[in-house]
Amino acid sequence: MSGTVVDSGEFAGWKTWAEEPFEHETAGPFYFRVDENGPVAAFRAQRKHLNAGGVVHGGCLMTFADYSLFALGHEAMEGEYGVTIAFTAEFLTGAREGERLEARGEVLQQGRSLCFVRGLVSTDDGRPVLNFSGTIKRRKKQP
């Protein structure tokens, strides 16, 4: 799962997992890359991401955080397929339409079959929105 490089738009040069229809087409699109500060995932909040209160829906934030587990743990997973087996999140504040959200974090522990990751979703001006952690289990990709 190395990702497809985006060739135009705001996220040109970033990667996306286009083969993940829910995260790429329905919930996202979400993007990731490795920069001078390490792995980062991002997306721009659109109207489709909002709840009736005018902020990014909690389900969208949790979906993005789940995507981010894999973006942050990607190198530790050595390109293998995995599934989330545990996930926790704490909502810190709301994000609004038009804001760019980024997730940064770290791999806490990489075992033979499990990868433990934690991260923080923030707005592009650094306001923390969601704290999260999760566990990924390596799996053989099903045909």
C-alpha cells in the first residue's frame, strides 16, 4: 500500500490510497506524505464533512484519525496491509468548513503483528481538534 501520488491541486505531491473507496471517495479525500517533521496526513474540510452545528462531524474526524493511523504507521508496517483492532479518540474542539486539518503522531511500538500509534489532529494554524490512538494488526490482503 504505497499510495498514488496526486498530480494536481492543493495536495499535489502528496499520496492517497485511491484503492480505498470509503476513505478516498466517500469520507475524504484524505492525503499523506512524509516531510521534514515526519509523516503527516491531511484534508480540507468541505461542506460534506460538517454536522448540523456547522463543524466537522465527529464521525468524519474519527474516520480521518483511523486513516491517519495507517499514514503515521505506514513505514513501520513495511507496506503490508493491516486492520484497526483498537481505536480511542478525544474531541478537543470543533473545526470549520474550509480549514485544513492535519494529523501528526508517532509509532509507539511495532511488534511482529501489531503496531501501536498515537496522534493529534490539528487545524493548519495549530489548534488541536482531536487526540487519538490505535492499534493496527498486520493481515494478509484478502483476494
